[in-house]
Amino acid sequence: MHLSLRSLVASLPLGISLLRFFGAEDTSQLPLEDIAVIQQPKIPGRNGTQVYGLELGTGIAAPDGFPRKVVTVNGKFGAPLLTAWKGDRILASVHNSIYDNEIFQSTSVHWHGMFQHRSNAEDGVGWVTQCPIIPGLGFNYDYSTAGQTGTYWYHSHVSTQYCDGLRGALVIYDRNDPMKYLYDFDDENTVITLEDWHHVPALADFDGTTISPTPDAVLINGKGRYANLVDPSYPRSVKLSVIKVRRGYTYRFRLINYSCLLSYNVTIDRHKFYVIEADGVTHKPLLVDSLEIFIGQRYSIVVKADQPIDNYWFRAVPSKNLTNQALSTDAGLNNAIFRYIGAPDLEPKTTPNISRKPLNESRLIPFYNPGAQYCKNVRPENNITLDIDLNKDQFGVYHWTINNASFTPPPLPVLLQILSGARQPFDFLPNGSVYSLPQNTAIRINIPDTHGIFDAHPFHLHGHNFDIIRSAGQYVENYVNPPRRDVVAVSDGGPLGQDGPSGVSFCFQTNNPGPWILHCHIDWHLNQGLAVVMAEAPAAVVSGPNSVHVPPDLDDLCVAFNASGLPPI
């Protein structure tokens, strides 16, 4: 039996305001087979284990109509959606068959947002937790999703390889989702990915003599268009992604920005939506009509299909201060089609909303255990400020620095350095880029604005969520109910469309031993050194109840890589 949203919502907290959003009308029922999909996402594994095989190779694809070399996964462009239930074990076997010298050949796979408690070796970060996987070899990633649910993704974490296509969505479903009463649909059809796209592979597009190359297109769920100045009639010949909805029902859409440069302002013409998740963390429903999503960030939004049956634009317009040759949405650039079932197979004619209620990150309140009182009296040595700068060497190559150090690949991954006895900052390589943190301690990270060097840097911390006690644009620190997530954007002094200072401060607790990289998720900037490593409780990595399980073949990856002659980045 399908209960109406009216009866469900009215009986729950926030029911009055949410009822206004969802409306008082109930509509015709879906077929029984569709109701089964609502209640049970399609997850392949059984007995608490999900097994996946990822065969990496190369091929030709034209997701925006322009053919080029790409990384393929299991013979296709566009890595597959991976799913699991909360608490499941994931076994992912990655085999590298990237032999083409136009694509960066060595690889690793990072599981973005996964805590990897006691499985730091599975975090998949080249030169931090492992040596890269060379062509012809593979590695088996084995980790638990215990304590986590929500929207994640996976991608290469070597050089700028994920910009060539090695990136895909990962969703951990919760059978007891406290927000389940808000939506009818949450399945493989409601995952929406956003990515910028280039017409040449990253190796040819980027030599470090620019801060970042310019994308040619925006892809939504792997499809898009580019502004062809030679053939103005071109754009409409390329099909766009279609997001289908049935009028009267509500949908949980999981948005993932897995770009290499761009952030996006997301809107759906004539629709508002509730934000209920940020980066795998459930937050109290917050009604907005637009949101900015930075690289690495994920949002779950709840949308009611309450407009007349028609076609509407789903817009992901690159943030205006980030360079892109196609900022408009003319001819469907930067768009997908939000189509009601029953609407004609035509492109929309709707116009953009005037946003009156954009998402303000600081208004997000975690649903579970809000608060960061633990961060109020951080010891001075654990109150860390990271100053960002940009320099150019004698060869004209740019290098980003944090506290005057640029992260470069060490001769041995940081995890293996710890296993070999490194404990203090001066023990680690690269010099100045590794911070040794004590166990079970509050850590505060402050990242000031970048003084006009670049528009915004989305910083991602591996192995943790953090409490953002001061978002960009905020004067007052919030210890009572700050937003909690794993990616936060630092501005350049133009505070992300808000008034106020543009730096950020966030806190986390060192309860997960291991080396965790903290880096800008603009992949070009990471390649130029914009990262540090938090070596959390090094002694506890080796022994004790939270020690890290080390796969027996981890050393073999380094032996093979060192013999390969391949470049580290």
C-alpha cells in the first residue's frame, strides 16, 4: 500500500512547513512494480557484502559530441554506479589496463567520503596510502561502510587522471533513513552527476604553466553540449540527459559534483527543493530554490513534482567567477531536461528562476548529534592555520604552497613511512607537508582567504567529517549546531556571494588513526601541490585496538612502480 505524503508528513516534526511544500493533494498510484522500487533500491550483493570488479582501459567517447580518448571502466565511458546498504562490506577489485601513452597510465582508486576506519591502506591515495597501480597489475580494495550512509563517489587519486573519466557515484542506502517520510523515489535513476569536460586528455591539456585549463563543456549524468563557434547549429544535435518524474510524487535526488575545476549553481525551473544531506551527513530539511555545489561535495535534495506536466530545465551553471567558455544555458549548454512523464519529447522552453532563497551553508543543521563544543578550547598546538600561496619556478611552472611547502610525491607513501617508524613531522617526507596529530584530541583547522589568487578552493579531508564552525561569509563562530561534512570551500576574498570574511574554520576529533590527506579538490591545483597530510596518531596505526590492517600486497605495488619507470604524477 502506498500512503499519501500528506498523512505521513502531517504526523511528523516539521510537518506543518513541509506540508505546505508537498501540498495537500494526493495523486494516482504508481504500478505495483514501481512501488517495489520505491521501497527497495536495486543493490546487487547479498549477506552484507558487495563485490565489484573495475577493469580500467582506454577508448574513444564523445559525451558532448566531440570525440576524444578517455579512461574506460569495464569497457565503457562513465564509471558504474556502486551501491551498498549501511554497514555492508565492499570488495572492489581494480585491474589497470591503461597502456595508452596519451592517458596517465598508473592509477589508484579513492572512495571519497569513506572513513576507512582501520582500513587506511584502502583509501586509495597515490603516495599517501599506497603506490600507484601500474598497467598490468591490480589491487583489491576491501573496506566497511559501518556507521556511514548517504552519497559518495570514487575516482582516481593519481595525477589528474580522473579528469579523463575515472570517476563514478557510490551510494550507501539506509533502511532506517529518518528522512524517508519525505520522498517516494530514491534509486539509481535519482543520482545526478555533474562534471566539467575537456576535448583533449589531461596530459596534453595541462603542463603546469597555467593555474588550470579551461573546460569545454559541462556533463550532467555523462551528457552535455559545448559552444561550437564554427557550427552554431551543432548544439541541438546532441542529446541531453533526461531526468524523469511523475507528477504528484517526491524524489530524493543525489547531486554529486565530480568536476576538476568548476562549481555550479543548481536550479530546476519553477521548482524549489529541500536539502536533507550534505556529504553523507543527514541534515534537517532546509528549503531553498538554488544551491552552489563545489567539487567533491554531495547534496541530497527532495523535489516534489507539483508543476504542470511539461519539460523544465535542470540547470547547472558554472559559478560566474570560474572561467568557462560556455557560461550560458543557451541551446541547452550546462543543462539537463527535467521531464514529467506524459510530456512531449521536446526541449524545455522555460526560463530561469530568480533565486530568492539560495542555500547558505551555515544554515545547515546536522540531524544527529549537532554541536562542536569539543572545539571551544582547543590546545594551541592543535589550532592549525594553513596559509595558501602560489609561486612560479624558473621554468614558468606554478606551485601551490601551504605554509610555504608544496606537496610532492615522496619516495615512499606516508602510510609505509609510518609503518617504518616515522612519528614526528621531521621524520616524514615530503618536508613541511605532513602534520603529526595526537590521538583522541580536538583539532581546529583555519584556512584564511587566498587574497585574490583564485576564486574558491574546495578543501576535502579524508577519513573524517568535520564541523564547520565558520563558513565563508560568516563573522560569528557556531559551536552549537554547525554544518557537518567533508568538503568546504575557501574563497579568495569575494566570499561566495555573501557578506563577511571568506576564510573558514573547521574542527574534527582524531579518533581514526592513519595518514589522511587534506587537499584542494580542484584536481589541477592538487597536482601543483595544494595539499597536506594529517598523520593521525602514528603509533596507533601500528598497534592497538585502532591499528590499520595492511594488505600483504601493499609493498608489491611499490616494488612494481619503482621498476616501471613511470612518472609519479
